[in-house]
Amino acid sequence: MEQPAYHIPVLLEPAVDLLDIRPDGTYADLTFGGGGHSRRILSSLGGEGRLYAFDQDSDTLANRPGDPRFHYVASNFRFLRGALRWRGVEAVDGILADLGVSSHHFDATERGFSFRGEAPLDMRMNRRGRLTAADIVNGWPAAELTRIFGDWGELETPWKIASCLERARAAAPILTTAQLVGAVRPCTPKRDEAKFLTKLFQALRIEVNGEMEALRMALEQSLKVLRPGGRLVVIAYHSLEDRLVKNFLRSGNFGGEVETDFYGRRQAPFEVLTRRAVTPPAEELERNPRSRSARLRAGRKL
């Protein structure tokens, strides 16, 4: 039986085009995954070029290309600057990040990222991490659960979901994805069940993996790591990520407010290269329906 692809790279050509790769340049792929973007970058590099690819998931080790220009960094991209400096790299010409969850994580049911089927309630990208989704669902107070479902899931009545979980876990621990789906069934809308559960699982996954904090840290470090003229290219999959990226490219901060100097001149650190987010064309959506929520934005460091 043919195994599914680890991950189909999303917006592959537009992302690499926006990197504007120099054959002798140094680049960072913050989300190696199946290696699709990395291999495409390598195809544009010359013999002097270098690519540093980050991933905290040990499953991705098997996807490494045998290329002397390629350097695998077994780390979360929140440690971007330190990991590069430890390897003698002070600056790079481009950074690419394809955020979110790979197809592999959804397809590997045992990892607990999908609400379809039954698996341990895990959701750790880095399996060496201690915190799991089960820890949060069973041990965190209602106020914290309400915050997670409101902030990270953008669910309309997060307090109701927290109450559902409190009642369910008082009767028995919630240890599997199917048990979680059952626990929230009393507050699951019948019409939009899949959308509701997608947001619920997204909220838990973001909290387990500290995704928003990691993204903020990586974006801030990009200003220190990128050379003048270097490119930052980010593919986001939900409004929380996309808003952070959009504001940061516009202003260099997460509020989106552009600072001015004494003379009123804008002090934005990037030239925004994508006035509107780039989205997958129809043929890509047909080939890879999971790409439908992708939003690509890019900027050039001034």
C-alpha cells in the first residue's frame, strides 16, 4: 500500500520566488517538515549557498536531503538567532516559515492532532516536551480553559466549553481525542460541528506547543538575523498568525502602529512585498484541499 506524502508544500513557487534566492546566499527554512520548500530552495542555490532548516519534530529527520549545503537544526524556530550563531552564522539572506500543522501530523492519528478517529490526547510537536493536551483538558482551571478557547480558537462561548469539560472530567479523565469530542458534545453546534471541533483542537494545539509565543520570538529575531535587503516570507493558516505577520511586516511590531522619527518619516523596518496576502490558485486547491486557508506574506528588510 502506498504511503501518503509526509506533506505537500503549499504555495511552493510563490514562496521561493519571493525569497529572491542568491546562488551564494544563506537561507533559513524555519519549518522543515517534509522538506518540500527546502529542496526547492536548494535547487536554486549554487555550490557556495547554504540552507539551515529548523524542526523540533524528530519524525522529520527521515526527510533530510543528502546535500552538503543543507544543515538540519533540531530545534524550535523560537531559538532562531542562537541556533544560527552557535553554527557560526550571524546573518542570512532570507527566511521562510510555513506555519501550522503538516499533513503528516493530521494523518498520523496517534499524535492526537485530528478529531477524526481516536488517539491519545497528545498534540505535542516536540515529543520531548512535557505538556500534552490531556494535561490541559484535565488539570487546568476553567478560567484558563476559557482563555485558551477564546484567544486561540476564537470560539464564541469559550466559558460554556470550559464548563462542559469540567463536568466531564469530574466523572472520568479525558484521555483520548474521541473522549474530548464526546465531552464537548453538549455545547457543540450541530450545523457547524467540524468547524467548531477544528477551532477547539487548534486552540489546544497552539497552547501545548506555545505556537504564538514562538512566532513572535522568531519574527522579532528575524530583524537581527536578516541582512539589509534580506527577505522574510511567511505562510500562515489562521487569522491569529496572519494578523501577527501582517502587522510585523508593516510596522516591526505586533500592534501594527508604524513609528515615525522627529521629522515624521516612517520607521518601518520592511518594505512590504505583498500588499495583499497571496492565496493558493484553483489548481493548487484541487490538488491539495488542505491549502485552502493558506495566506502568504513577504517583506524585504530595509
